[in-house]
Amino acid sequence: MSIFCDPVMADELDDVFRIETAGYPADEAGSREIFRYRQSQAPELFLGAFVPVSNPEASGRNKGRTLIGYICATLSPDTTLTHKSMSTHVPGSSSICIHSVCVDQAHRRQHVGLNLVNAFVARAEAAARAGAGYERVLLIVHEELQQFYAKAGFTLVGLSHVVHGARPWYEMRKDLVLGVGGGPRTSSTTTLTPPSIPAHTQAQTGPPEAQALPAGLWEALERSSRSARPTARTLSSFPNAIRDVVTDINEGGVGGLPANKQDLLCPRPGCGSVILKDGVASWVERASVQIDSSAHALPEWLGVLPAPPATAQWWLVKPNAMAFENIGFTRAVQATGPGGRKLKLLACAECELGPLGWCEEGGNEFWLACNRVGYRV
């Protein structure tokens, strides 16, 4: 079964509520209003696990997928969980407070929950490296789920003062890794990784499953995944250029702007890493930015950008790096962006092809050159 992660959309909250009420006791389950608040205030921290389905009546981004699990969180400046930090969202804060992780009953004990937690943490770390300001992930669990979260790298803090329902809660935390061996690049990926289960408080019948994968199985699955890479088309290969890869230019898309119709991929033949899912980026025409070095030849798969202040075509991604499926960042370079801050260059997180685009250090806008990404066919 193919499972992938993606942000949960507002029109999928009924599915969230259905899974929540089936997975938690009545005195612990969240309400529709709470989920609407969390998704509207922190959509980048509301991650779903989906299975692809054929649904010809659906449209847009939700076509062809069914929600089977989710994890949702908000931000707090506090370094421990309290009733206040669990009930409010403070943008720009350093603590990610997980409220709920729940998996549909039909898909439990298939490692969906743990993989979802791992994917969420990987995205949070990538966003933190890109300047989001995240430092830690906090959650509260019942005693029998401590071992499950320990598998995801969380450590026990102690008995929580939070009272929610009849049973006691225990706080756990995971400090985010903000650098990989001192290297310059980071990545955000939704690829589901080895075993796990649900977070914060998903109701379980019995202790979490401890099941080891047969030796070599995960490596074999990874090799299989790599051998089925999607094929990327360059922008220049489309007869009508940009008009063939955006939603109707006369209709509003993301933020009222036309959006990308296809998944955006690494353009290097044989890589095909998925950088961004369809419908996530906005198409914008704006002044070009100097991101190429005169000391290095431009890789043949990357289109040429005009010299500033000439106009170039870009894919704008907001509000932080968690919107990406997979992306790499350089350290800040000396060049400055339009906002006066140092630039970070964007590259494929798997093969390091770049620069594909840029962002300003500490900023919340990420710009991919339309002629430097591939388009899924």
C-alpha cells in the first residue's frame, strides 16, 4: 500500500473529526471547532497520512487521496506544556506543541502512526534549518505510549500538570537537530520511514506494537522506491510554456494567484526527487535575482535566468519550508536579496543540483525558478 504525507486541507477536517472521535474517549477527543482553529492558524503543522484512490468526482488537490491519519500542532514560546500553551497559537515561537496524532482504525498496527511522527519531525527540522525558529517538539502521552514515542526520538520529561480527561498525562520532548554533520544542506521529506504508531494521545487497545522488520526489507523497499522515479519535463518542452503548467491564469489559485498544476521535481534525469506537490506554489512574475556564481558553469538541466532587474518567472512557496516535500538549502551566502538580508540558495536535497531558487535568511518566502524545476508527467 502506497502511503504519503501532505498538509491537511480545510475541507478534509470532517475526516479528521471522524478519525478523532473513533480513536479517543469522549472526554479526550477534540471538537470540530478546535480542529478548524488549528488548521486555520497553523496549517503547516497539520500533517496528514493519505492513501491514493481513484475518485473522478473529486477535484483540485484532494482528488485521488483518502486521509487515514493525521498529526496536528500549534506553536508556543513556553518550553513545557501547560493548559495555556495547549490552547493558544503564538506564531514565530520555538516550541511545537503536538495536540493529537491519530490513525484510522482500519490502518492501525501498520506503522502508519510512527512513520507520520517521523515525517512530521523531519519537516520541522528542515523548516528550522531554513529559519523557522523551531527548537523543540513537545507532547503529552499516556504511560503505555511512552515506549512508542521513544522510538521516534522523544525523551520523558515527567508527569504533566495538564489535566485533560480522567487519566494522567506524561510530557515528552524532542529537541530538533538543526544541522547534519555541520553540512550546509537540509531536506524536508514526506517519505514514510520505518516503524511507529500514533502521537500525543491516540487511544489504543493494548500496548504499542513492537514489531521488527525482517533484515534487509526496508533497504529493499528503498531500492524499489528509487527505481520508480517519476519523469520530469522541462518548462521549455511544453508547447505553451508557462501556460501549460499553471492553473487558469485568469482564475485565482494559491493566495489568489495561479498555482502549479503538476508536481515539481528535480530536473536532473534519473533523480526525479519530488520537491513540491501540485497546487502548493503560486506563479509570480517578478524581478530576477542573481543566484549564479560566475566561477561555476551552470548545470545543463537548469535554465538561464535574466540579469536583474529584468523580469523572471518564479514559483512562490509560503509560509515556511514545511510546505516542501524535499528541498535543500545552502548556508547563507554574501549576496543580499530584495529585502536586504543574506540569501540562502535552494537545491535538490537528494542529488544537490542547484541553485533551483532562493530565499532570504529568516524569511518566510521561498522562490523556485520556473525554468529550473521539472514537471511531473
